[in-house]
Amino acid sequence: MIDFELPEDVKDIQRRVAAFVNTVVLPAEAEAGEHTTAEEFDRVLEGLRDEARASGLFNPHLPPEWGGLGLGALGMAIVSQECGVSGLASLALNAMAPDEGNMHLLLETANPEQLEKYLRPLAEGRARSCFAMTEQIAGSDPTMLATTAVKDGDDWIINGEKWFITGANGAAFAIVVAKTDPEAEGRNSYSLFLVDDGTPGWNVIREIPVMGTHGPGGHCEIKIENVRVGPEAVLGELGQGFQLSQKRLGPARLAHAMRWIGVAQRSLDLAAERALTRETFGKPLARRQTVQNWLADSAIDLYASRLMVLHAAYLIERGDDFRQEVSMNKVFIAEALERVVDRAIQIHGSLGYSTDLPLERFYRDARAARIYDGPSEVHRMVIARNVLKAAMSGGGTKPATGGLA
Ligand SMILES: Cc1cc2nc3c(=O)[nH]c(=O)nc-3n(C[C@H](O)[C@H](O)[C@H](O)COP(=O)(O)OP(=O)(O)OC[C@H]3O[C@@H](n4cnc5c(N)ncnc54)[C@H](O)[C@@H]3O)c2cc1C
């Protein structure tokens, strides 16, 4: 029999995170809204982090030797769903994008000196980081990335530009993807570099104004002009930058999908409450079949999303190949999120469109989910490629559909 029961320790952490989000994070949302100053936001966040530390919930994703709870993919799936309810929750637990993914990447690839210099301040919540891959000329297709790192004695000189780099303004360091071997085949020509904030030539030009909300440091445009770094700045093996980025992005994509489930669940909770209490033409909205269909379709979207996430987390924990399943998660849940939030707004009418409720903010933020971490269309291209590969191998397409029984 398949066991869908969560292990006791995961159930326990789920209860504790849910209680923390409800009693500590949600009441703080009003003080840390979109129009709060950076100083005020930092003050509120520091307070939340102190409470998270005191509640033993800080760094759920890190191993105990780094001050964390040592949760695996399943534990983090559950924690992230609870955190998705509020944009502040992952920040409070120090498990927010892009730092969570960067911390995992450092743990897997950094040498002891790099761990001490870069992971330590992130793990202690004293610093933020960013991951600088995308360029204006290269987004979906990373083999077009043009930033170069050229050897000069023992040093490297980096030149290029980066675009939409989340959290770059005020980040203590960036993990930069740059081409180190123009002769090598596309995927093997890139390497990763750790670039400290304040390095001459590292210029954060601006935080790009966006449709949705963003966390500390915005989404930034960066100019990299003759940035000189030593050999100690290389992260992982030379020529492995692309592969390491993909390795980072797999679980990071799933982490986003998990948070989106939390947002969708909160939207459905609000929608159902409104449907029960709002009357039109002598009946509550909950008695109208159209509204019932919206509630049902949202419940179906959430059920499918949760099952997909749990299965992908299971594959990650077993060390199995999870790329096809994570791509399917990313596409389905990003699109389900939009549907669920949209229905919740419609059920609320004008109130849903107003900024009195978080739904309009969820709607703006949801629009980006189909673009970042790879647009839906690019994931579909990869998913379809695997379907066709399976078909061509003669064994049918089932292995490319999640590999379930
Ligand atoms: C909120 C947000 C945060 C981000 N944070 C970061 C970050 O921290 N670090 C970072 O490096 N990058 C970041 N990005 C950039 C993100 O990774 C890119 O936006 C994404 O890879 C898409 O690249 P692009 O925007 O250049 O779109 P393009 O590559 O120009 O693609 C545009 C559109 O073309 C379509 N398309 C592309 N290829 C195909 C195809 N093969 N088949 C069919 N249709 C296709 C898709 O609809 C796609 O949306 C962020 C983006 C957003 C929106």
C-alpha cells in the first residue's frame, strides 16, 4: 500500500511552522507591505527572525552543523507550502529565494574557505546573496550568455551585463555565470564565480521596476566592467557552471512551486469564506453552481499540485533523476496558481480587485511565475522532448509521464 501519511517529525514541523505563520508572520504583514521603507521592512524582518530563532524554526533547509533543522526535500516541501501563505514567512525562516538555492549550491560545491566566507553569513542571516545568470540577450537559452571571464595571470577579469538579478542591490556577494572557455561546446564553456559586493567594476545600475512585489534588493540590472577576482573566487569546477546552475535550479524550482501552493491555498480559503457569507439575489454565492465549479476546480488544482510536489520531493530524496517531474511541477503549479487566484478575485468582485485583500497582489506576483526559473514554454519543450525520446525508444511514453505505476 502506498503510504501518504507524513512522518511524525514532518507533521510536527508542519504544525509549528503553520502556527508561527498564523500567529507571528501574518499579523506583521501590515507593517511590512509594499510601500514600507527599506529600513522599516528590515526592522520588522529582524523581529520575525528573532522569533523564528527562538521557536527553533530558523534555517529549516540547512544541516544542523550550519545551525539548521536538516530537513530534506519532503520536509522542505511541507514547510514551504506553509510559508507560501505570506511573502514574509520564508524570509523570516531564512529560507527565501534566491538565498536558499545559493546556500544549497555552496554546501554542495564550495571549498572550506568559501563555505566560511560565504555560507556562514548567509546561514546566520547576516547577509543576502544573488544568483547572476540571465542577460538581456540571453534568458531562456543560457547557451547565449555572453559575460566572459578571461584569465590574467592567476586572476580572472570578468566583463558583461546581467539582467533581472533578484536581490542584487545590497547583496554581500553574487554567484556569477561567465564564459571561461569560448572553444568548449556551449554547455561546458561556463564557470561560476563568487564576486563580492564593492568589487571595483561590479555596478548595480538599478532595481528594475516590476508589476509585482519583490523582496529586499529588487530585481536588478548589472554592468560588469573589468571585475578582477582571484582564483579563490571560482566556485566548483571550471567549465561546470552550466551544470551546477541546473543542479541549483532543479530543487529551487520545486521550492517556488511549494510556496505557490501556499498562496493558492490562502486564495481558496478566502474564496470559500466569501462564498459562504456573501448573498446575492437571496442566496449565498456558495449556492450558485458556477461558484461551486470555481471552488471545485481550485480544489482539484491544489490536490494535483500537492501530489506532484510530494512525488518530486520523493524523487529528490531518493537521489533519482527528477528533472522531467520538476519541469512538469513548475509548469502545472505556476499555471494552477494563476487560475486559483483569478477565481478567488472573481468570487470577491470589487473587493477582490481592491488592495484591502492580498488577492490582487497574489495575482500580480503569480504572473511572473510562468516566466522565472524557465518560462512554461521552455519547460514544455523539454517535457515534450523527453516524451518523444521515450516514444522513439520503443517502450511507450509512460516513463516520461512521471514514471508512476
Ligand atoms: C521575477 C523574476 C525574477 C528573476 N530572477 C532572476 C535571478 O535572480 N537570476 C537570474 O539569473 N535570472 C532571473 N530572472 C530571469 C529569468 O530567469 C528569465 O526571465 C527567464 O529565463 C526567461 O528569459 P527572458 O526573460 O529573457 O525571456 P526570453 O528568453 O526572451 O523568452 C521570452 C518568451 O519567449 C518564449 N520562448 C522562449 N523560448 C521558447 C521556446 N523554445 N519555445 C516556445 N517559446 C519560447 C516564452 O514564452 C518566453 O516567455 C528573473 C525573472 C523574473 C521575471
